[in-house]
Amino acid sequence: MANSIALRVARVFEECVFRRFGSPSLIRHDRDPRFMSEVFQVFTEMGNIKLPASGERSVNTVMQSVRVGAEDPLQQDWDDIAEKLIFAINYSIDATRRETPFYLIHGWDAQSTLKAIFLSLQRSYG
């Protein structure tokens, strides 16, 4: 039961927050920390997000998304993958403008998952 609720919360978080704004550096909630842990465990599984020891470049993120899309030979889930690709492209730094498309539109950069995690860790240790 709790896992299905965590799955629904993770899906809503991905659709309404992550795809539009990137990862938040801080989330305030009134739920049990174990529940939030389940939510973000499901969220990382949904996106095939792996947390390496060092930060990935946005090109690697795009390539990972393309590989995930290539796993389905009939491309039946392309509409789900397209939004993740759009986020990856919007977060990539343009060589000419030296800014992300997201920054040019909104005036601020969306945060990647890793950046949000590292900022959170810095606050808790420093």
C-alpha cells in the first residue's frame, strides 16, 4: 500500500516539479522520513538515475536517456522519454551562448539531481 502511494507521489513529483524546474535543493514535508525515502527511491528507479561518485556531464545524461529510449524496440513509451530528453537538452550549456536554454528563457538555471544532493549535503555538514 505504502509503495503504491510512494509511486504516485514520485510520478507527480517528476511530472509537476522535476520536468519543469529541475531538482529542488530542499524539500519541506510533514511526512515520515521513511516515506520520503521510499518516494525518492521509486523516483530514482523510474528515471534509471544512478548516483556516481563524481558528477555527470549533461551529455552523459542525454546519452543515458537515449539509451533508455532505445531499450524498447517499438518505441511505445517515447512520449514518456521525450519529456526527460527535453529537460536534458534544456539543461545542456550551449557552446555559442554559454548558457542553458532554460536560463535564457527563465533567467535562472534548473538544478540537476546531483547538484541538489550535493548542496543539501554541504548544508548538513557545513
